[in-house]
Amino acid sequence: MLSEKSVQLDIPYCPINNGAGHAAMVFSDVTDVGMIFVPSKDGLSHCPEEWSDVRDIAKGVQILYGVAKELTGENAPSGV
């Protein structure tokens, strides 16, 4: 669903296989899971130098929000 929502929102994406565990590993035994990664400056992650542009973070939020609405059957309030 994440890739489809990215296409609907015209937000470029790149599917990746990642070794990151996070909560996704726990839930993958009972449901489909996906993670949204946003670009970090110079590719740095999990360190003090990690930094992501607010526009990229907003794109990730748009994707998450859109998928959450679809999964819950919720309609967004007008103007959101």
C-alpha cells in the first residue's frame, strides 16, 4: 500500500530490503508490514549528524496519513 500511495501522491519512492529490525520484525509474524524511510543528509542515520529536510519528512507523513485513512476507512476532515 505504501508504494501505491506514493504513486497516487506523486512522491518518488525506492523499494529497499533493509536489515532494520524496529517493531516491523515483531509484527511481521502476524501481519504485512512496511517502513517509510526519508532521505538523510549524506545518508547518515542513527547518529548526532543525522538530518532530514522538513519537506522530505512531510512527504513521509503524507504517505503514512493516506495509508492510515485507507486502512481505517476514515475520511479526512475538509481542508486536511
